[in-house]
Amino acid sequence: MKAVIFDLDDTLFDHTGSAQQAVRGWVTGLGIAPTDELIAQWFVIEDGVYPRYLAGELTHHEQRRERLRAFLPVLGLSVPVTDAELDQVFDGYLTQYKSSWTAFPDARPALEVARGNGLRIGVLTNGNPVQQNAKLAAIGLADLIDVVRTSEELGVSKPDPLTYLSTCEALGVEPGETLMIGDNLELDVLGARAAGLAARHLDRSVGQSLPELLDLL
């Protein structure tokens, strides 16, 4: 292997934990108790709307507005009429989200292991390039990464083969020389393997860690 490509959200970056903390702080500020049911509903709505952004049906800002149109009634709040008002409301959540950004404790050690073994390092993520690069900078990992590729830049999202092949090309390696690691079995493992990469599934629910998966090299 000459390179390793990591997924970002819920692989290197704790998106779920950061978002949970953000929603709790945000709805509390709105005068609403942040119950587990409300937090769960936020993610249900996100999972329903975000694929429409990845499919090109919505812009990144539009998917945020659609999430609010679905979530605010759950809170018993009225939905603002204008896009500007919706964006202002979402900024309340976004401020909390950014302040909650954190890397998993094993993320930097894993990148350092890969770098120490002479591997090129890439990140391939279904997301917005500005936000995803900001995450990497904020959580202190950007300096260890050679290439970042996002679905918005590429015009297609994982598991389209182009996403993996384009990242390999940017890293200057062949697919067969590259390992993909991520938390999503379909997007980070099966899709990568179909494109000719080796791939490993990160399942934190069973205690797996990033350095453990790198040891397979």
C-alpha cells in the first residue's frame, strides 16, 4: 500500500457527537428542553434531506433550510417565510455545531502512524468543501493530510467510482495501492472495493479503532 484514504464524518471527525451537543445547546437557547426524542428526530430529518443535496437536488444552503422546515414544527415553532430568516435561525445551530467540533481521540495517532510509514493520506467526504476543510483545520488534522476531495467539488458522491478514483489520482497512486477506511459500509467499503481499492470498515460500536485497522497494513 502506498496511500490511505479516510472518510471524515464519524471516522476522523465526531459528527454525531458534535451535532448532538449542538442541538442540545441550540434548542435550550430557544427555550425548549432538549429531549432524546428531539435529538433523534434531528438526525432522522438530516438523513432524509441530506441525500437530496448529494444528488444535486438541493444546494448546501437549501438542504439546511429544508431541515429547518421539517424540524421547527417538531419543536412547536413556526417556520420563517424567507430564506434569509431560515438562514438566520440555522446560524444558531451552526454556531453551536462549530463550537462542538472534535476529532476522535484515535484520529491524529492514526494519521501519524500512516505518515510515519510513508503513506500518502487523503480524505474523501460527501460534503461541502468549505465546511469539511474547516473541520479538518479546527480539529487539528489538516497538517497531516495531502489531499481532500468532496462530493460537491467532484459533482458526484460516494459510492460513485469516480470519487475514489479521482482521490487516488490526486494522491498519485493506483487504486490497488490504496486503502480506504470509513464508518459507512456501503459508501466507504463496498463502493471503494468496487472501484478497485482495498477497504476496511470502521465499526466503533464493537470497539474498533483507526490504528487497529492500519495495523492490517
